[in-house]
Amino acid sequence: MPDVRGCHLPDDLLYDVGNHIWFRELADGNVKLGMTAVATAMSGKLVSFTPKKAGRAVLAGKSCATVESGKWVGPAKSAAGGEIVQVNEALVATPSLANSDPYEAGWLVILKPEDWALAKATLTPGAQVAAAYEAKMAADGFAGCAGTSP
Amino acid sequence: MSWSNEADERMARMNRGPSPVFRVIDTGIRDGRRQIAFDQAMIDAHQAGSIGDTIRFLRFPPTALVGRHQSLEREVRVDHCRANGTGLARRITGGGAIYFDPGQLGWCLVFHRSTLGIASLEELARRICEAAAAGLRRLGVDARYRPRNDIEVDGRKLGGTGGFFDGDTLFYQGTVLVDLDPRAMLDALKVPEDKLARHGLDSAAGRVVTLKALLGSAPPMAAVQEALLAGFAEGLAIAPMGGTITAEEEALALRLHDEEIGTEAFVAGPADPAAVEGLGGASATTPGGTITVHIRLEGTPPSRIREALVTGDFFVTPPRTILDLESALRGAALEDAGDTVERFFARSGVSVLSAAPADFRRTVEAAIAAARG
């Protein structure tokens, strides 16, 4: 598993580094999305997760959920467009799961993607994400994930 | 901040070169929905690269402004506002409902995530608030940053803040209470103090303070703006420079207003039939006096404290302790609220307290149970 400045980035995922979002391809053709450990480390402990409702459409590059931490609120953006088929109700109830378990219990939504091949081409495979993320962290002045878990 | 963080920051600053320039603009007094549309326009224009980092000042005609995810009907006396010409608007940022009139000054910063060399959003919020407070101290008031309650003077709130992040663009905004009509505020908003406390006006007014009250007269808005700019320049090591609003920003703001932010549907917000009032209170009679706690919850289902009001006839020194306790409880997860009370008293430096911390804890937990229904 790549580990960049103390941030875990599983190599079986696909990454939208600019928006700090990971994608997992599911067997049924849908994709699962979540925030990377870098995103949750920078935002601090999440106190609210408000996904778009199941059945709603998401445009490529637009918000599929809103997250809130302390004084900050912002969108979680999906590089892929499509229809939301499931939202993580456990995360609605306990938003800090995104901090403690960003790649498993802390997932955001499951999307039935449109033009997945097109969206996938914009994502970085986990095996190659370390360099891209290192550059992003350096640009943002981000020291690392150490000590940022809740 | 640790030494190593400071050293990292100095290095980052050296790498950045001279102080980053922030354009300064003022959108003056505008309709609330137009001001919020301008917020979004700045974010969009900044993301598109058509404007640089910017500081903006803004003011509102009498307006009730709800947070991004709040229920308008639950937070605002809509009929009263409509009958009295008080505007209704919804922010793009989170947080609670606030009342604005021309006596308050709004400020906001729009900037790239890398501009200030601080990646942690929590740290950024602290640094911006500390810079704003330092600026306000130039006016002769002892303004300080207090986590969660933002900018305060002796425990009373002088201004609130909140931020929005979207990709590499960050947006952080705040208010300064230069002057305030507390009656107009209470008439416009359904504040729990008004609903729950016997002396609603005194209670709400006692928790906020204005520059006018502190200084004897309201300073000119231009002086408050200058003070804030000086605070940001020094505290954030930036170079504010007078600038102009672009035609693109105005056009974008107009479009966003007409298509979304200015519409009744956006301001009314999503229907939320599952929403519960989430309001509850409890009292405990202790040898050291009676403690009364009112709690308002937030989240669906309720998961954290939005506001806490602690009153009673107990004795406590220094008197601001209870205001600080309320501040510490704001945002606390419900399961952590009892521990938050105990931790607060353990660290508070309170010198006289007639009731025990455990009594406060018990009353807070009882109020939460009542609010959960």
C-alpha cells in the first residue's frame, strides 16, 4: 500500500487527486466513492455528512455530497456522472467514520456511472498515485496525516 | 503552535517569496440574496482563474440569513420578516441562522489552498480568526479568538465566522457586530434563548457585544475595515491592495442569483418532514444552587449540540466561565457531551464554583435526553 507523508492510499483504488476522492469499481458495474485520508486529515473531524439522495443524478465533476468539519463546509465532487444508487447511512449517523476508516466504513455513496470509461481515464490508479499526491501535498504545504486521526 | 510547525511555515513562506497580494473590494449594502450570489460568483471565478485572491467587505439591509442546511421555517419567523420587510436568504456556508442589518460588517477571504502555506483547515480558521481579532484590537477593544464562538470580548461574541472549501479554492467569511438592535434580531429569528429563557432579551443580549457598546459610539465602517485589513496583513503575512469588482463577477453573481440563490425554492430549502425540533431543557437543584440547561441539537438524526444555554443561581468566578462552557459544548457530539463538561472544568481555571462539575454534567445530559425526546 502506498504511504505518502503518513497517509494511506490503498493501491487497489482509483484516485481523483485534485478533489481528494477515491473510487472502487464494484462487480455489478457500479462505483463506490469516498474521501481520501489526506482529505479527512486536512479537514479535521467531520461533524456532518449530507449526501444527495439515492435516485438523484450527479453530473461529472459536481457535488455528490456535502461534508462539514468544525467551521468548514464543502462539496465532495465526483469525477464521474451518474445516478446515486446508495448512500452510506452509517456515515450520516456517524460522520467521523470518514476520519477513522476512510476506505471502508467511511465511504460516501455508490454511483451507477455514465461514461465510466471516460471518467476512469481521468483518474490515477493507486499503484501510480504516490508521486501525484506527493506533488499535491507539497503544493498545499500539507505536512502529513500523522496524528490527525480522531 | 510547535516550533517545528513555525519553522515549516517560515520555510514555506520563504519559498512563496514576497507577501501574496489580496485584491480588496467592497460590495456595499446589497440585497441578501445578491450578496450570497456574489459569494458563489467569487468562488466560481477564483476556481476558473479569472480572479486572484481577494478580501471583500459587505453589508446587508435587515435580513434573516439561514445556514446551508437549515430549515428556514424552523429557524426564522418568516411571517414577521415578510410583514416587516426583513429579507430572507440562505447562505452557501453551514452554521446557524443570523440576523443582519447595516450595523454589522461582513468580511470574506477567497484564496487558493496554497496561498497561505497552511493545509489544515482547522489551523487556517484559527489563524484567520486570530488575525481578524488582532485587527479589531487596533480599535481599542480586547477582541480574542475563541474556538467555536469565534471572536469575543470578555466572553461575549463580537463576531462569527465560517468557511467553505471547494477543490483548491477556500472561502472564509466573518461578521463584526459594529452595532446591533437585539430586539430586531429576536423578532426575526427563532432563537432558543427567546423561546426558553424567562428573560429572552437580556439573555441573548448578554451573550453578544458590539463595538458601539464597547467604545461608546460606533466607529465608522471604513475604520473597522482598515483595522481588519491591518490585522490580516500582519497575521497572515499578506498584502491587501485596493481593487475593483470585475464585470465578470457581477454577471456571474446575477446569473447565480436568478437561477439558484435568489429563488424562493433555494431559500426555502429542502422539505425535511423527518426533522425534529431537537430542543430540550433540564434543571437540577444542588446544594450550590439551581442549574438550568437548555440544549438545541442538530443533525438528522440529532448527533451533536448546536447550542447550549446554561443559567441558574449558582456562583461562579470568573463570570465568563459559563459563557465559555456554552462555547465548549457547541458542536460537541452527544455521547461526548458529559466528558466535555468535565474536561472543560478541569482546564477552565475557575476559582469559585458553588455547584460541582458533576452536577453540570448531569444536568447537561438530562437536557440532551429531553431534547432527544
